[in-house]
Amino acid sequence: MKNCLLTVATNIYDSSEKCEIKKYPVFHKELGKFCLSLKNFERILGENAEDSYWKSFLMPLKRYRFEISAAPLFLNKPAPQTLDRLKFVKSNMSKCESLFPQFVTPACDIFEQVSSLLEFNENPMLDFLNSHFTSETTSETAILLKESYLLTLTEEILKQCQTFKKITLLIPVQLKRGKCFKNLIIIGPARWFPPYIFNAPRAINISLVRHSWIREPWQLEPVFISSGDTDPKRKRRARGTPYMSEEDFLSAEDLIPTIDWGGIYNRITGHISRDSVQEEVEARLFLLEGEKAVFLDAEDNSSFLIIDLDEEDQYRVKRRPINNITANMFVLLRTGGGGDYILNIADQIMGKEAEGARMIQKLWKTRLRGEVESTSLLEVSLKLIDLGSTKANEVNVRNWMSYRSIRTSDYHDFAAIMQLVGLADRSKECWEVMGMIDTAHRKAGHHIRKLLLRKVIESDLDELQRIGKMDFELSEGGSLTAFRVNDVYSELTKVSLSLIAHPFDIKDALWQG
């Protein structure tokens, strides 16, 4: 397959035509005024922009500015959630006078500008595409958008436009898989897109279409690409610096959403009691497709089930260490049916013995946790060493009493625990029962992987790659959802066990910078 893709790409570059990049600015006076005014208003606010009132005020305005810049949308029809939030801003405007009277005038001016735009049934980006690219609108042409959530909105618009019915809509990651086009129309500035779009181009003609008030550095240095404009004077003019000041532009970075990682953590964990009974684990925070996030257990080299679209069919569903999960991978999360899916399948495997086995498991873990709560991890570790354990320490004791572990790896450590919690006469029995649970869990994990692999093979993975999310209904009941990872928080943090592997909304945590 890779050789085939390489051949296709080579054929393009062996042809007499060279890949050419052209840049096109789109002009709309009222939209440009609003977008630059919003930048200036943030500057006026200064440190006040960090106040929760202004964060809730600015967030939908930034979202609107980005969406209109990143897709050929009508000015009066941004994403529905953005429109809803703009309505909330309107209802909240009355508080500005009492909270921040010094900012009432510029705040009202900004909101009047966006309100005016929302009355325009105009689509400046689509009008530009219609006037400049009608001859290229064939199946050999693709439009590239930055964000997958804008694909559906754009599709609905292009369906109503006869000129663009045959055009393919893409997001950047789809171009990594080798599909080639004659023409590629990129909506937005070059800096929004990964380098491989230009360093290993999948089209003979690349057109960068962005609004005129977005700063676009003229000099691109892609491999295999020569610009269609070699006149150095024209390059200097294209920068605009001799005629326009910095205030007349927004940088590409100004427009894209920033993530308030600390805000996500505080908002989700703030309502969880941090008493000694609430077990906490070290976790990593992942930003997912669809403006969701999830905490995944990162202790003891933990791993998680993912879909790897770069692998052959039989290897696509696999476990990967949490710290090795990166952007554009797909994590599989339980979103339907309730409970721990592996635990449920394991109990089915154990049959009638499951209830008794779980009671024994709960009994010794509860007693061990009680010992820790009444003294400390260090003191329990020392007691276990005195009772014959060879591996007892604070980390291992925390792991042994956790739901994630079933039993110790060595019987001597388990026997020491049984003595400590008053179950010495049942050590052998409990060890064998824990072994049965462990075997059942391993079988359940293999079973779920087989079910998922079958579903994945049967599914339209191009759609998963494109949309970034897909549900998989499993035959035993319940469902898992694959979410594309969009970003990963660099720091580990302690969170309640109840939050692990449960996706949650973070819409209000974006555009907060």
C-alpha cells in the first residue's frame, strides 16, 4: 500500500508541472473591522481579561471570529453552539455597567459589531471561491479545513452550491495517508496547518485562501515546491509592512483556540471531596475531538486501548502505554451500558463464582485500606515487611489496595497482607480466588479486543479519520467510542479515581487565553 502511494506521489513530481503555491486574500470591511476591534478590546482589558466575566464574554466572540475565518460559513450562521453562547453574552451585558463601568462603551461597541454581522446573510469566503475557482471544481479538487467539526457545516453549504458538489472536503490528517489531488484549496493561513501539507504536497496546485486581515508570511520553503511569484519586490509588497501597521493584522496564532489546562482541572475536580477515603491516582489529561477531555490513569506504566489507523487490520486495536499516546491517535472509552466493561465480561466468564470472588476481593482490600487510613502507608509497609513481605513499600501498598490491581505478583507479599488484615487462615484460598479473577480479566480483555477488532474492520475508517469520533456497539451490550486525541497536557496530576476514563465537556475551557 505504501509503495502504491509513493508511486502516485512520484508520478506527480515526475510530470512537467511543478507544485505551485498561490495566496489569495479575501476582503470584507465589516468583518475585518470586528476582528481587529476584538483584538484591540482584549488589549484595552489588559489583566481584566482574566476575570471570569470577561472570559465568558470573549469566548463566544473568539469562537465566532475563528469559525468565520476557518470555513466558508455565512456570517449569520456560525456553529449552533457558538450562536447560543452569543445569545448568552447579550443577556449578560447588563452586568457590565455595575462590574466594569470603565469598559461599558468599548464592550457595547464590540457586541454591536458582531450583532450587525449576524444580520448579514453573506458568505464572503464562498463568494470568493465561486469567483476564483469555478474551473477547478472537479473531483480532482479538495478544500482543506483546519477543524473537523467545521466539515459538516461546510458540507451543508456546498451542497446548495452547484459549483462545488464534486469537491472533497478534508482535514489535514487525511492527507498523511497519501491521497493526491490536482488542486488543493486551503482555508486559512499556512501556520494553521502542519508542515507536511507543504513539505510533501499532495497536489499540483495549492491555493491559500485567508481573510485579508490575517497576517500571512510570504516566504514558504516547502520541499519540492517553487512559488509562482519570484519577484522580490512583489514579495515585499505582499507582506504589507510598508503600508500597514501591526494593528491592521491578526497573526494566525491570535485566532486559534487556546486551552486553559488548569481551568479544566480545577473545574472538574473542584466538586470532588479530597478526604482520605477518596482514592486518587496520578493521571494525564487528554483533549479529545468534539471539545471533550478525559483523565487516564498514568500510574505504574498504565496502558489504554487505542485504534491505530497506521497499522494493518489485525493490529489496529491494541493497548498502548498512557505516556506514549499522542495527538491524532484514537482512545476507546466506555460511553454506553454503564460500569467497567472488562469487569462485567470477567464476571460473565466466572459465572456463579463471580459474586463470592468479588466479595473476597472487596473484603481484604477494604481491610488493607482501613489499616492505611488508621496509620499511614509507611507504617503499613513496615508492618508487612515484618510479616515476611519482600516488596512492601508505600507505592506498592497503594497499588495493592487499589481497584486496578487484583493481587500481588508474589505469594509471600499476599500472605503478609492476609496476616495483617486478620485473614491468615484463608491466605491460600484467597490467593487462588484472586488468581481466578486475574485469569477472567485477561480473558475478558482479549475478548473485548476481538469484538472491537471485528467492528473496526467492518467500519468506515475514513469517516473515523475525518470526523474524529465513532461509536462501536458491542454484541454483549454496551458501547465504546473512539475519540481522536487532539492534544495532551504535559503535566501529570492527582485526580479522583471516579474521574478516570470518563469523558467530559470542556467547551468553556477553550478560547480562554
